[in-house]
Amino acid sequence: MELKEAFGATLRQARLQKGLTQEHFSLVSSRTNVSLLERGGTSPTLEKLESLCSVLGVHPVTLVAACYMRKECSLGIEDFLRKIDSELQSLQVDQPSTGK
């Protein structure tokens, strides 16, 4: 499955599971654009991804992770999360200071 198709299918599934219509996204995107995204015709920018996820009530990484799980179809959730955890640790991603 192509990445755009996987993202579109994942967006549509999340939207339907949340009981939302494409019109619910009208403050962040046109219905036409949401439809195009769901059909795999285009990919969102990071800013658009964040806006779409705010309507869905999920973190953008959650939607992207679900998208890649759909695309790759090879790992279960636990194995996928272990892989991501390992890769993040190997990148030595610093957490922002909490100011304490």
C-alpha cells in the first residue's frame, strides 16, 4: 500500500470511529481537502496534520504511527512501539527542560 493511501485510510478510519463527518473539519480544512486526503490524493503538511489531529482529539504521532502500521502490515502494536522506543533512544532525543 502506498503511503498516501495508508494515511488516507487511517484518517478516514479515525474520523469514522470518532463519529465525525468531513464537515467537522471545516475550521481547519475544506471538506474537499479532507476528501482528497482520505482518497490518498495528497499528503498533509505537518501543520495540517496537527490541525486535523486536533479535531480528531489524537496526537499527530498517533495518527502517523497508525498510518505506518497500516502501510507496513508487519508488526503488532507492542512490537511496533518497542521498535519506535528503541529508535528514539538511539537518536538520543532530548526532552525539553521543564524549568524546575
